[in-house]
Amino acid sequence: MERWSGRVALVTGASMGIGASVARRLVAEGMKVVGAARSIDKLQALADELKGQRGTFIPVKCDITKDEEVLAMFAKIKKDLGGVDVCINNAGFTHNKSLLEGSPKEWREMMDLNVVALCLCTRESIASMRERGVDDGHIIHISSVAGHKIFPNIRFYAATKFAVRALTEGLRQELRESESNIRISAISPGVVETEFAVNCHLVEDASAVKKYYKEYGCLSAEDITATLVHLLSAPPHVQIHDVVMRPTLQVL
């Protein structure tokens, strides 16, 4: 990870869960981490927590489903930090609805965040790298096993994650066609103990889900972060493409 010290990483959905864990670790490794999320209060609390570390954490309030906010964020990164070297597309969301119960509004919300915003952040990150002659950058999508297996009540969410899987391979092909050494990877976790299940209303009883996490031996946000660091640490000629992670006891 030493080669990343002093360089710039963008982490979307950085205010909690996997995003916050990734931000903490990359700051500890000496990177300048731009944390993007809608909740500036949580981002500022994380910035306060990380003061005095090897790297720095820069909180940016940004709703990445708003194109103009994303473009403004990249303009600010260019002005203040030069550009992006690593992009972690972590932000994601689901509605707990079957396909026959869902609404176009809910489908668009999931598609806009899980797919379109991911594509825009990826496009702008690679444009930033190319503008500065950076040929060893890295794009990492935090996806889901739902991009490999369809689960009840989150089938449209699964469709967005299948799309992320296709986009990961599509970008790999485009980068190879242009003879670029920029790498693209995805991490597809199973059940992770974060606020995701509660925030997305997959469960209504927060205390019950905590008990479930403990008994089930779920993955932690730090498990995902450790794998992400492994991807970034791989030699430049090694591209680890799509890592599927599950708790040992997870059936599907």
C-alpha cells in the first residue's frame, strides 16, 4: 500500500458502514480520502475522528444521484487535490419490495444510485486519471452476491447488481482496448453487519437483526475493507476482477 501514500481516493457512501470503514483504513495508509455522502454531519464526525492520522479525510456533501453535484465534486477535487487516483463506488440502496409490488419511482431510485451514479463517478475518475497521465489508477465497485444470485424481495436490487457485474467486465474490456493499465475490480459481499438492512427496511426490528448478525457469524465492514486493501496492494500487472465473499455459514 505504500505506493498509494499521498494519493487521492474517492469513497462514495462514506458516512457509515463499509464506506466509513474503507475511509478509515485508507487514511491510516496515508491517502487523501474524499468522503462523499448526503449526511455532512456524519462525514464531519468521521473527519474529526481521523484527525492526526497519516493521511487526511475530506468530507464532501454530495447526492451522487444528482449529476450536477457529482460534476461539481470532481471539479472541487481537481482544484483542491489535483484529481482522483482511486475510486471506490460504495454507495448503494434497495427497496424491500417484490417486482410485482414495486413502483417505477422505487426502481428509478435504485437504478440511479446503484448503476447510473456508479457509471458517472467511474467515468469522471478515469477522465481525471487520463488528464494527468495517471496509468496505475484503480476503480473498485462494492457490489453484492445479489449480482450473482437472485434473492426474494430484492430482485430489482439484484438486477442493478447484475448490471454492476456487466459494467465491471465492460470497463475491463474498454481499458484493455485502449492499452490502459488502470484496473477495475468488484467486491461482491454476502451478509455484512452494517446499517444497510435497517436503513433499507429489510428488517423492522433493529435489535433482532443485531442478534441475527451475531449468531450467524456475518461479515464485518472491516472484512470487506481488508479485501479491498488486498486488491489495491496487488502488483500492477495483477487485476483481481470480482471477489465473491460470504460468511462461512451463508447458504446462498
